[in-house]
Amino acid sequence: MQFKKNYHRAKGCRLQKINKMIENYPSKFPTPKYLIFIKTMIENGWRVKLLKIKVSKYVFVLKNEKIFKIRFSNHKPIHYKELENDCDFYVGISHEQVTTTEQLIKKLTQ
């Protein structure tokens, strides 16, 4: 399996826990996209780990010896980290492009 920075710090996610987080999220706000992504990936047979650092969420998804690191955030990452390919995908705003949760789910599950 390929090394991914901070993978060892991330916590495993289970569908029951994610469903409870979604259910208990304040109804006056939309459900965070990273929770929808995690739920969808678990339902599609991926193992998922989550790491929260300040306002950014890092989601690691694993299946068939493939591992991807995805950053969810509504602000741009540190530019040199993006240039060093710190993450495989950036959902939200990055220096290169804007990727939506739906686009990434489609790309990884096809």
C-alpha cells in the first residue's frame, strides 16, 4: 500500500457512526459534503478514515490496495503543499481547480 502523509493519525469511519453524525447535524445547516462523501464511499465498499485539522477534513479511502487522500475545505490549501501533491484530490477550492463532491464520487466509483 502506498504511503500517505498523516494516514496513521486518521480515525476509521463506520457507517453507523457517520449516519448518526448526519442525523445529529443541526438541521438549520446543510449536511457537510465530507460526511456525504464518506457515507457514499462506505456504501460502495471502500474503507474510510477521517482526519480533522483545523477547518480542513482529510479523508482517506482504501479499496483493492488503492488508497487516496482527499482534502475537503472551503479555502485554498498552502500552495507548496498542493504543488507537492500532498493530496490526491482537493474537494472545494484549490489553486488549480474546483472539484465537487459529486464529481469525485463519480470518478472513484466508476
